[in-house]
Amino acid sequence: MITDVFPNPTVVNVIFQIRFPNLFYLENRIGDYQLRIMDRFPESRLLQQRNVVVARLSADGKVENLPEEVKPGEVIKVWQFLSKTGVQLNVTSDSLSLSSEKHKTYKNSVDSDERFRDAIEFAVNNFLAIMPFPLITRIGLRYVDNCPLSAATNEAYSEYYNSALPLSRFAVSDALILECLAQVRRKGFFVTFRESYRNESKVPQLMFDFDAYAENVASEKYLNITDKLHDLVVAEYEASVKSPLIDYMRQPRKDKT
């Protein structure tokens, strides 16, 4: 399993989320939560999101197949907190999410400011301390990678990647869009995998998207389950890339100026 902390990783976004039954008292306790996390997440703001629903209308003008929990026009409050290291924490009445576009490592570094796992543990432990609930209905860990490609050819693609795309039938050199989507069971959990190649402009783009999740998890087991989800993501990533890509990530990052 990959244990390096790469100076030039392909990951561009990492997202963690837990979902739980609506906590109707959350708005009255969010101030207490803010005080507990203020040292690491000093910036805060209140956002309001409005549901926008695109649905099919029947012949009599009624909305068809609209889920009961979706209320068009409903305003959802989002309490957002930002860390000094670029981690964004969003809380709603039924979810807690953390995301980072400056991801360095999940748990391999000795520096806790770089470890995404430490941010998860800090945010969730403090949340459960003042708003305890027994069951997490869904827990997920998602990684999105923008991957390098030296040329729009099958040879360049196959040098770096074990592609799930049917390249023998649809050559990279001819393709505008190639996509693969798979949702599978893995060790009692679920993994959604997306591989997407696009060459609609002058620069070809390749994206890997790994989303591992579990359902109905006891709250006290959330971190152990998250570790297992992370291992699943790493295994899928390792199955998708080859050693030249690992060597590329070990090179110093060439930041644009």
C-alpha cells in the first residue's frame, strides 16, 4: 500500500461526510460547537442554500416522482468553518462534511496539520460531544484526482495507467469523451469509481474519482470505518496507476507563477 507523502500528488480534492437523522436542536447548539473548534477553524460564516428541483410534469401539470424529503424552494442553513490549512467544514441539520483542495496525506505524515484524518477526528469528536446520536446513516470518503497525460495516444495512456476504458475499441487519439462508471461492493462497503477522459479542447484531461462509503454505522465506530474506506480508495488507486505515475508524483511540484 502507498505510504509516501508525495510533493506532487494527483489528488485535487478530498471529501469526508457523515449523514445522520435531522437534529432539530442543532441550531441552538451550533454556537457551542463553534467555540470547541474555533482554535483550528477560526473563520466561520452562515450560508443559506435553496433547493432547486428539476422534475417531470404530468399531463395535468403535477410534479411526478418527487421524493418526499425534497421540498422545492426550501432554505437549508449551512454553518461553514474554515481552518488555517484550507480545510472546509460544513454542518447542516443532517450532515457534517470536510473537504480540502490542499490535501497532502490522510495519516502518513507526522505533522498533524497535514493529516486529513486528524481534521476528521477533531471535527467529529467535538460534534458528537455536544450533539450525540447513536447511528450514522451514511459515511463516505471521496478522492478526486486530475492525472497527467503526456500525449493523446493509447501508448501514453497505457504507460501511466491501467485504464478501465475500452481503448482497444475507442482509441484515445480519436476520442472527445471516454468515461467509465462502476459501483461495486468491497469488503462489506461500497465503492463508486469513475474514470473520465476528455479532449474537447487543446489540453487532454484525465480524471479519477473514487467514492467509498458505508451505511448505518454506529457513531463510536466512525473513525475505524473511515480508515477502512480510505484503504479501499488506496487499493483502487493502486489498481489504476503504474510505477511511472508514482515516480511523477515524487518529483517536486512545478507551481505556476
